[in-house]
Amino acid sequence: MSITSDDVIRTLREVVDEQPDHVYQRPADMDGSEPCLYVHTDETGAQVPGCVVGHVVSRLGVSLSNVADHEGTNASGLLEVLRISVGDDTAEFLDTVQGHQDLGFSWREALMRADEEKAGTEL
């Protein structure tokens, strides 16, 4: 499976466009200390995407069980262990979006802030 930087960014924007006002909340019944989880378990016991990055990699065809093995890894580290080579700019952008989501911003706001920060570094 070959995933490009454009694939990651396009998929991220699609996920955010579908749920722009979503504010991630970690399920209270999930173990661990991470502020967010890539993968949740629904009421039937099935694995489902959790945070915005979990949604992105799942939609790109990555197995959620493989993703769940790397909880606690930042977004760029997750891409690395999954052998998704997208370059530092895209990996750092995903880290930034994830970081804003973890601070309690809606997915739209997290993406907007990451876009603004990226634009500020390109001046």
C-alpha cells in the first residue's frame, strides 16, 4: 500500500469536513494515560477509529488492530512505525492538528490552527 503526503492531507481534510464540530473526548472506561486514543472499542467490542489521526489512518486502509498496538505514540511516530513515508512537513502538520485536538479544540478549529501555524512558518 502506497500512501502519499497528498493522500494524508486530503483524507485529514475530508474527515474534518465530515465532523467539523467534533470535539474529541477519550472514553472514561478506556485504560491508559494518553490524552487521546487512535482506536476505541464500541459497545459491541469492535474496534473503531477514535481521534482524528485514527480516523485518517483507518480511512487510508490501515488496520485498526495495527494502529492500536502503537497507542501513546505521537502522530508522526505512528506514521513512521506504520511505514507511511510522507515527509517531515506532513508528519509535523499531523502532529500539530493532533495536538490542538488534544487541547480540546473541535476538529475544524484544530485544523484551522495548524493551517495558520504552517502559513506562519512559510513567510
